[in-house]
Amino acid sequence: MHKKIYIVGTGMDGALTLTCEGEEAVKNADLLIGAQRMLKPFEELKKPCLCEYQSEIIANYIRNSDCEKIAVLMSGDCGFYSGAQKLLSLLSDMDTEVISGISSPVYFCSKIKIPWQGIHFSSLHGRNANAARLVSRYEKNFFILGGDVTVSQLCQRLCEYGLENVTVYVGENLSYENERIFSGSAKELADLQTEKLCVAAVINPQYENSLRTGIDDSEFIRDKVPMTKSEVRCAVVSKLEVGRDDICWDIGCGSGSVSVEMAMQCENGTVYAVDKNETAVRLTEQNSRRFACDNIQVIEADAFRAAETLPVPNCAFIGGSGGELEKIINSAYNKNNSVKLVVTAVSLETLTNCMNIFDKLGMTAEITQIAVTRTKKIGSYTMLSAENPVYIIKRKIP
């Protein structure tokens, strides 16, 4: 018996926003499978149904079914944050066809009369994405809500990170009889109560239209805590080659300047900033808010103890080790032997120690010395003022 499985995107409501091709597949199917909300619009067809949304259960049921034509119903569009991809992988040896539907951003953007090309898409369904970082980075963002993160929580997060004036459009129960669409600033909507089935579009005309690096030192909130200066910071972050989804460590974060620039690079990832100094922790928290980096998690702890419990890093920067450099490097290496690693040193002893540790682990060190000299005005003269030389030790990965 030859089975044909149609994976059908049913649009917003499964009726008005269902395509003709999708409707034909549903009508011709011997069996319909989907969550209750997906099946309800087709009750009048009186077809056999399986009310299920877990891909593994659906795949097993299809394999054991005697039905020849099966339609699996997915909300919206099968190519947009859908369970279709996982189901397709479980049915890779079977005859499958995907029929796309109308996705929530297409529907919603038509309602608010905003073109959806150029929008950055994210899902906050069941997870807490880096909403403030993304809103700061992109002019237009579209968020799928409906899980643990509500509209009010999203807006409160934006306000906490200095984005209270961005415009937020909210779509509740899209395409249903009780559909509501409204807008306001993040500040105005911070206490808004909505149903769980929501989407939001956030417009930020003051978005960062370039990926900042080597941010001027004067932009950071400072105290009597060491800070990696602009030129050195620029080189450090460049050598780390931080990816968008990376997990990063900043050990001995000081004022958090490196954490901020790493966070700007890993907009979908997380930076774990560690320092045992209470003032440093406070400054890093303040600077994370100043630069809308809600993907920085600040930890007040001894460096090595924190490193032991941190998640597996893609990148690790060690600007201060509290005398535990070898333990910290070992911890990062043991968790990920391909970790991208950069250490800074201002003394020959630290440089030598770091080189010895690299040798023990069979790692190749690429060493750069940066000596920055800046100018300053004294009366009518422009004088040179030298900063202390800094060694940058990078793990060279073949």
C-alpha cells in the first residue's frame, strides 16, 4: 500500500486563511491529524481524526495506519516556527508533501499595513529570547508569543533596557472572532493584559544600523574598576570571532565593556560575565542595560568556581583570573576542546604562565602586544600619553 502524507499549513484559523490547495488535501484525506485547535474547523467533514501534536507519536501512528492519504495539520505556515521540519525528518523514507499556509507575520503585517520584508523574526514561545538586544539591533522585529512570555513582560523587558519609547503592535487571537489589534509604546503597554495567543511587532527607528566594536571608553559607566580599553577590546572581540548563537564567557568582567561587545555579536546567544568584585558586578549590570544587552548574565563569584558551573562555551575571554588561570583554562577546554580562547596579560609573569598552560594542553598560542598611545591637550600643545602595553594571547585553532 502506497501512503501519501500531506503536511498542511492551515493558516491562522484553518478556514478563511486556508489555501485552496490545503483545502483540497484535507478534503481528499482518509485521516486528519493535528492539535484540537487545528482539527476543529473540519469537524463537519466527519473524517477519522487523531488529536495529537507530538511528532514522534504522529510518525508512529502514520506508520501503523491503514490509511492511504493522511493530512497532518499545522498552524500557520509549515516553514515558520512549525513542527513540520521535525516530522519530515521522522518520515524521511515516506512520500510526503508540504503545503504552505498563511503565516502569522504575513497576516498581521497586512492588518497593521507594514511590509514584512526586512523584519527580524523570533519566537518567545516557551523561551526567553534576547528581546531587548534584538530590538536594539534591528529596526523591525516580529515576536511570536503565547508561551511563558506575555506582551506585558516583553514590554517591561524593553523598558528595563532603555527601550520604553519603541512602538509595539500587538495582535491577539488573530483571524478569530475575538481578534484584537492595538499599538502603543513599550511603556504604555507594560501593564497590558492579553490572551496567550499573541504576536507582537516592534518598530525601533533608532536601531543600531552598524555592528559596533571598539566603543569609546567614555560611553561606559565607570568606577574604580579596571576596564579593557577600546583599542584592546576591539582586538580581543575580533580575535574571538564571536558567532550569533554563541555561548561566551567573560571571566573577570570588570566594568563589562568586553561583555557588552561580545553580547552585540552573539545576539541569539548569551554572555556569562563573572567577577568576584561587587562593584564590578554592579557596573556590568548597569552597562548591560545602557547598551540594551539583555543577553548578558552577570555572576558574582570566584572565577574558577563559576567556570565549573557555566554552560559549555564557544568563546572564552579571560581578563582576570584571580590567580586561577590554569584552572579556568582547563575548565573551558574540558567542556569544549574546540573553544575559542583569548587571554590578556599586562605582566611578563602572566604571559609566561599562560604560554606554559597552552603548552600543557597542546594548544598553539598566537601572541600580540598592543601599545596604545593617545593624544591629550595641555594648554596649546598636543601631547602623547601612552597606555600600558597589553599582551593578547589567542588560542590558534588549525
